Amino acid sequence: MNRKLREPIRIVFVRVPKSLHAELMEESYRQGKSLNQLCTERLRRPDPPAESPAHGPGEAPLPS
């Protein structure tokens, strides 16, 4: 891909529990993707998957 056509990249650091990191690493390995690719795809999703709640127990939903 031509470098001039690429969208500028920004770096974001996110702190996650070791258990979540391990789950994401395992999933990225199974899908043959990098952890960065997997996380970027998840962040681009318009809505969370049906099987996952949008918020944890006792937490308010995120504003739209």
C-alpha cells in the first residue's frame, strides 16, 4: 500500500488485567492476527457482539 494513502497512526496505551491480556493474545493467535490487529478491529466495531454485555455487572451503560 502506498504510504501516502495511509491514515496517520496514533498510539494509545491501555492497562488491562493479565488475564484479559492472555485471553486477547490467545484469540489473536487462533485468528492468525497480531494483538494490535485484533484490538483495532474490536475498537472499530459499531456495537459490541450480542453475546457480550456492553457493560459489566453493576456498571452503567456507556453513553451513546
